[in-house]
Amino acid sequence: MNISDLKAGASDVELEATVAEKQEPREVITKYGKRLNVASITLKDDTGTIAMSLWGKDIDTVSVGDRVKISKGYVGEFKGTPQLSTGKYGKIEVLGKGEAPEEEAVDLPEDE
């Protein structure tokens, strides 16, 4: 499945894409009063991009540049924009780790 094929209401989404962006996690309080961490990411493939929210432990498993696979996802809508989600039954798995951004690279001193 390609990102360009995704429309609000789509379910049982199987997709492979690359993490193009990842925002800092933020804490939200659900309508049930539970505190949860959520981070927004942008996924891209050759056909386009789509927003996705990562919840809880999924936030730390994914980094910018990673190739990921979404299984049993669904597409909702947030502020008029389609948004991919794994929900209760779906999952996101990392197929391959991406390159660390250059600003995070550390030069180690050479032994003399």
C-alpha cells in the first residue's frame, strides 16, 4: 500500500515508509483523565507523506530516517487532515535504522 492511497476511514492498513520528521513528545490527558505521552511523526514514501501519532513506548522505538512497517493501522482525520494510527490492534515495527542526523554525530579523538 502507498501513502497516496490512504484516505480517512481506511482500515487494516499495511504500509512501509520512512520516518521523515519526529516531534518532541508531549503529555496529554485523555477524556478519561489518564496521562499519556504522544509524539507526532511524518512518514514518507515515493508517493507522499502522512502524519502519525506515536503513543507511550512506541515513541522511543522510532527515529528520523528509520524504515518502518505499519500493520493493521487505520486512517483517521485530525483537523481535516488524514492521520495514520496503529490504534489498539495495530503495530509499528522498525525494519531498518536510519542514519543519525549530522548534528548528533560525535567525533572521537584519535589515539596518538
